[in-house]
Amino acid sequence: MKKILTSFFVLLFSFISNAYPPLSPYSYCGGDPVNCIDPTGEDIVVLNQSGGLHLAMLIQNDAGKWQYYSVNGDNVYISGEHKGGRLFNDVAVGSWDSPQEFLNSSYNVKNDNSKEDKSMNNYGFSEGYHIPTTPEQDAIMRDSFAKIANTKYNLVNNNCATAVQQVMIDAGIPVSEPTMEPTTIPMSTPFGLVDVFNGYKMKCDMSIIPQIAFKSIMEWNRGGEYLHR
């Protein structure tokens, strides 16, 4: 039976190769990974503003559409004047068919009026990094980002760059050199509550500087794809 199955797959492989002679059998998506994807809620894009001033991301929803997520420094005021990126955060905004459609869209714009205009993102991202993920990881990141966006912005430990990095770490995607640390959960015993081993969790150092974080994310996710407008 094993020999029959082996012969079948050899013949199938030979048929596919002969049917598409210009393509290598090892050519992922026929060399066109941007358009030839399976839109099942798998993949994210880390967005980097020109000059490395802001980091945000696109996450696919369950329908395979790309949505925009950004923490914008909504509570940053100096002498009574708002100096953050926007007066609100952007969570699960829009519905694009591809990252490139987002990058080229009228939403991805920064101008004199875009800070308060919800039809534009006020950043005009020029580049991004496309990383393969699973639907389960996407669901974790969507939930994690929504929770972070509801916490108080802080330039040191809860800014645009740390938000993106934290949701990736929560989903098990490295943003710098990862380490695995043991975790515990409390368990009731006759002697009281005892911390019991509950597996390992990934930990990574995070940068508060968007440009440095973006380069580190690319470095530790070599299977991704660089995108630009």
C-alpha cells in the first residue's frame, strides 16, 4: 500500500510540474504571494510611517478582510494642546482586500485635516512587513489590541510601538530574541493555594522607538515580505 501511495504522489507531482513548466515546484504561490493568498484570516502587516515615527498594523478578520489597528497617543497634551497623533485610537477600522489596497487607499493619508478626520488615518504609511500567521493568532491579536487601546497611553511602556509588539508576543510571534519562561496558575489544595506549573510563555524585549521595533520585527520574522507604497 505504501508503494502504491508513493507512486501516486510521484505521478501527481510530475503531472503538476509538466502542466506548469515555467514554475519551479518550490515556487511559493507561483512567485506572486501578494495576490495568490488564501484569505482565511491568516496574516498581519506591521505598518511603519515614513521616518519611523509611528507603528501600527493590519490584522485580517474572520472574513479575510484587512483591518487597521493603531494606538495614537490620545491623551498626550502639552500646555493644554493635544500633541498626540489623534484624539482617539483606531481599532478594527476599515475592510480592505489586500495590504497593498490599504497602502494605496484614500484612507492612508496625512494632511492638515486628517488628525480629526476618521476617513483618513493621519499617518500615510509608506511601508509595511507582511507576516504569515494563523487564524488563532489573529484572534488573539485582535482581542489583545482592543484591550491595550482601552488602557492609558504612556510614552515609555504603552505607546504605538509597544502596543504592536505586545499583541504579537501575546500571539507567540517574536519581535526580538525570544526566551521561554515558565508560567504558573494557582490551584486549591488541602494546604491552601499552590502555584502549579502551567507551561511556557514567550518573552521578548521591546523597543519604544518605532523604527527600531520595525527593523527588529523584520529580523526575527525572516519568512515575511516587505511591502511599500
